[in-house]
Amino acid sequence: MSPGADWVQILPSGSSRLDVRCTIETDDDALIYLHYNGIFSASEDAFERMLSGEVLTSKDLYCISTPTLRTSAEKYAWLNHVQCVGKVVEVKDGEGGFIKYDIFVVR
């Protein structure tokens, strides 16, 4: 669901800093704003494999994020009171691309 955007800042070390913002619509029509910062790092070989459309996993790259969520939906209001940490499980670039995360609430 729009709007959403992401920015990547490539550092001299080759790692990248992420800034991602989007709105999620749940199956029951609630809207949740998601924002996360994070770091992405992959070897040159892994990055090239990703660009060629290969599915990479957390064994191929390092990608950690710190999602925060906001919503006015009463059912999901608990999300307004937690900090999360996320780790990429799989990522695919290009046609049919996706990113799958494991997201954990830090308590």
C-alpha cells in the first residue's frame, strides 16, 4: 500500500544504512505506519548474486533493523508501546523481489 519509500546511504566501508517508511494495511483494514533504520552489509559476491535475482538468506548477508510502529487502530494499539528489532531472513532483488524479516519485540 502506498505511500512508502526507502533510502539507502552507502558508506565508504561498503555497508549501507537504511531508512524505510511505509504504511501497512492489515487483513482487517487497520492502517499501521512502519519506520525503521538499519544496516545492510554483504560481500561483493553476495551483492552481485542478489542483483542477478538470486534469493539470499541471512547466511549471505547482514541486515538488522529497528522498526517502530504507530497506529490509531485500537486492536493494534499495543504496537505504539514497543520497540522491535528485525533481521532479514530472505531477500530477492528485481522482478518479483521481496524482503522477509523476523521481527522481535524487545522487552
